[in-house]
Amino acid sequence: MLTNDDELMKFVDSYRDQGKGSDGLHSVFGNSARITEFGAALGVAQIRRWPSMAADRRSIIDSYLTGLSDVPWLSFPWESDSRQNSGYKLIGMLDDSIDRHGLVAHLRTHGIGLAGGVYDTPLHRQPIFAGLVGTSRFPLADWYSSRHVCLPVYPGLTPMMIDRVVSAVAGFGP
């Protein structure tokens, strides 16, 4: 991280060192965010390949958007020509008429696992935050976690695999 803000840098240094300050005491929830030499070398190699990787992911996303454009209960509100998506995730939003867990189970029967699940449990419902915040204070986070899906987007996803995902998703409905 680069910054000219000394206070921000102190916070970042503390955060990446398990939340310890210069006095060795833990003052914030921290992490061990140090990169290894191997991780740095891998990162450099991937940065060199980034334009090609991003184009591949964009092609996968475009295939999904085209293939699923007629599915009335699934939308991709963050996808448009005016926004850029890194391709790390393709997040679709389900209408209220769709049972998210039913869709996930349906896709599993077709051998398809949805990507991630990183948004399945909102932060205010994570065990580490139990008792710090009330679980009813964030209704939009609860709604979002119950209405979204992350379609598979990864290197090596072939057109045939994308078609299989599109067919399985389109074959589910209320």
C-alpha cells in the first residue's frame, strides 16, 4: 500500500500485524496480511497475464448475460456497458419468487456448484461479531444474502460448460 497519510499507514501496519500497534498491544481486529516471496512472484506473473485473463473472464460473463437474458427471475444489475467488472465474480439477483436454496440444490443435481458463497452469511451474523451488533439491524444485508447467486467464472470454463450452466439455470423456475 502506498499513501502519504502517516495515520492511515500506522493503521494499515497495525492491521496487517494482527492488529498490534507499535507498543505490541492489539488495538484493532487485525490480520496477517504479509505476502510471501512465492506469492509475490506468482502475483507478478499473473499481472503480466492480466489483460488476457480479464478478456477471458469478460467473454464468460458476456456468454452468461446473453444466454440468460430471457430468464425473467434472474437479473445482473451491475452489468452494463458503462461499468467494468473484473470477472472475479458474476453476481446475479433472484426475484422474490425464487427459492435460492432450491436453485442451488437444482444446480448441484446437474453437477454445477455456484461460485463462492462469500456473501451467504452477512457480517453481522458472523460468530466473531456476535454480541457486538444486533442481528436485526441490517435488513438489506440479510435480503441481499438471501437473493444473490454467484455463477461460476474461472479460467478453463469452456463454452460447453457455460452452456450447461445456462441450461440448468434456465430450466429452474417457479
